[in-house]
Amino acid sequence: MHTPVDPTGQQILLSKGDVTAHIAQVGASLRGLTVNGVSIVTPFPEGTRAPSCSGTVLVPWPNRIADGIWKQTDPHGNEYEQELALTEPDLDNAIHGLLRFTPYVVDAQDDKATLTATVVPQNGYPFALITQVEYALTDDGITVTHTLTNVGDKSAPVGVGTHPFFHIGGEDPRELTLTLPASRFYEVDERLLPTAERDVEGNTDLREGRRLGDVSLDTGFAGLERDDEGRAVTTLASADGKKVSVWQDENFDYLQVYTTSNYPGQDYAVAIEPMTIPTDAFNSGDNLTWLEPGASWNVSWGVSFSS
């Protein structure tokens, strides 16, 4: 009799002092993070697929490509018109890259894990990449470093995103305060594709913080304010002073925030998603990185918790 296969693959547990993390092999997903006994990454049931891409790494693009079709000219004048599979068929989009359901190769230690996967040339993306994701525990959270290497023979367009959900264990999610440092947001059409970039206002202006239960978002943000270290920091805080801080380095110029009442085991959930490119950047070209053959690119983000 065969043992059922866990749809998220091998489970990796990391520990350092009062910090523990749970990483899933499939999609290199961050599916749990606890600091000082408080869960801050929203968990989902064992033996199930990651709901709403929970914790998943999104490579070589995050978010959506309209109609699965993209057109670009590389830095050397080579023109591309490519057609990807429609992985969001209800909206006729290709969504969240090519590795969501890929089991990565795992190299784990007590407080650090590196997961590696290959993007092979295929329909819609005729390029070859090796991507590594390093999860390293810190004294108050985790640092995540993505390294993309072009192992092909031509320049490759690349973007990186990630899709973690956050909460503060024991707190009503709707009563938490969400604060993010964005001065602009993207208006979208009925297919959640960008139609215009606007200054934030009303429900899209979260610079001073908003009660999570008062906002409903599936929104891309830009114009991120950064601290002295070049980091943009989004926070989720409780009334008694507990705070989750999600930081992203200077390569992550964009942020998607997604709220849902359909997350298993959670009345309301929020994904805070650092992205290096905005939605449909394979067509717009906005901030799109072209990685030369043999070159590598490192980008990082992380999470800390205080109480």
C-alpha cells in the first residue's frame, strides 16, 4: 500500500533560541514562523495544498501576465513574443511564475535551509535559471535571500515575489492594525490587471495604519518609503504592542497586499507580498530585470517580531 504524498512535499523545521520556522519543499513555502511562543505566519492544515499560494516563492514572475502572452525586447535587441499557460483560467491570466508546484532540493541545518530549483526552457519562457531560496533564522524572526542564476545562453527576464500570510497568534485578525509605507497604488480592471498608477487615498492609504477588518485588498503598491538601511517595512500590530514587521530590500520596489475571509482556520487573513516587479511587468517592462548568461542576482526580505 502506498503512503499518501503530502502535496507540499518534505517538511523542514528550523530552530534558533525562541524562534522556529516551518518550510515546505513544494514551492519553497514559508508555512510557519513562531517567535517567543507567538505564531506570526498564518499556518494551514497538514496534508493540504497551500491555500492562496500561502508562503510560496513566485519565480520568474509574481502576480499576473495578461492572457499569458508577453512581448519584450531584450537589452541586445532580440524581440520576444511568448505565450504561457493560463494558470488563472477564470481571468485568462498566467499567474505567479513557474515553480509554485515544484519540489525544491533541500539542504537544511538547525537554523538555516537552502532550497534549490531549476526553471527549464519551456513554452512561454525559453530561458534556463537556477533559483535558490535561503531561509535563515535571526534572534527575532527570519531573513530570506533569493539567488537567481542564468544558466542559459541568452538574457532572461526575471522577477521575484513571495506570498506569505501573517497574523499574531491569539489575536483577532480583524482587530490588528496594518501599516505600509506606500504612496502609490495600482488601479485594476475586472481581471485584476493594472490600468493606472495613482496616489494613495482613502482605503488605499495605509501609511498611518488601518484596522485590518476595515479594509478589503488585492492591491499592488509602489512608491515605498525606505528607512536608513534602504528597507521598506510593513507592519501588523495588536493593541497591546505586539508587532510583526515585514521588510524588503531595495530590489523589492513593489508590494501586493491581499486580504481574504476564505483562509482555512482563520476568520480573516492577510498576505503581505514583496515583489521586484509590478503586475504584468513582462509586458510593461516596468523595473524588469534582464539577467545575462552566467550572472546571478540576489534579493532579500525578512520578518521580525516584537512584543
